[in-house]
Amino acid sequence: MRARTWMPFVTTLAALGCAHAGAGSQQNTFDLASNGGGLTVTCDMNGCSGPEVQLAVRAGELRGRVGQQAVAVQTSPGKIEGSIGQEPVQLTVREENGGLAINGMFAGQLGQLSVNPLEIQGRIGRCSYDLQSEGEGAYSGQRSCGRSPEPTTVHLPLNLKDQPQGQRAALLALLLASR
């Protein structure tokens, strides 16, 4: 039964062109690069890790840290609840335009984020995105996190499709909201 909940996302990642011939690191690496800094994180079914991120995923729960902030969120289909630092997280998640639409409160700020085959668009936490697909799981455009917009690229990991909907959305929100 659970496999059906992520099948639309598998289709989305295929449409995003995330499968790279000979690009093994893209299989499990989230990469964000901008003038304001970068973030490279390796993800698998047990969580994500990198110099700024340590997240463990267990039974619908993500715990750890992103930057200096403690993270504790519970996920289920259509919903993410918990906290980052001392701020609340209350998000709804739905399949939309072949991807995910994430809406609600993240780290105490209202936001709306769309991640689909054509774009990453909207706001999560203090960060706003206006990125267009470059194919092969890559997006480029502008990002603003409390400063002027800056050129930004994002590469999504292929193995993200293996996560249930709530966990996929929570990981995207946590990683894209990092400063």
C-alpha cells in the first residue's frame, strides 16, 4: 500500500530528468549553490548528512539539526508538524502539477512552495525561490534569504523519490530553507 503514495513523485522525478548516466553522486546528493553560500548534503533512507546538516529519518519522524537549529518534525501523508529551533512547523502537502505543493507555517513564517518538473517557486522559511528547470534534476534562477536576490542552482537527488510524501516534503523544506 505504501508504495502507491510515492508513485506520483517517481513520475515527477523522471519528468525532472533526475536520472544521470554516469553521475553516481547525483543519485543521493542534494546540492544548492548561490552567492550567499552553498549546501551539499548526502541523503539516503536513514536521513541526510553534510557539514551543515545532520538529519535522521525514522518511522515518519525527522530529528537532528540544520545549521545551528534543532529539528524535530513528524510527517504523514499530507501533513508535517513539529519545530525547527523554537519555531513551529505546520505544513500541508499535496501532489500538484506533477510535483509537490507545500503550504503553511515553517520556522514561524507563512509560506507556499511548489516543487515540480518545471520550477521551484515560492517561499519557505525566510527563503524565496524563483528557479526554472534546466533538465536532469537541475534548476537555476534566483533565491533570496533575507537579502537581495542572488543567482542560485539546485540539484535534487534521485533517491528522494524513495521517501514517503511527507518525508520528501519535509526534507525539501528543511534543505531549501537553510541559509
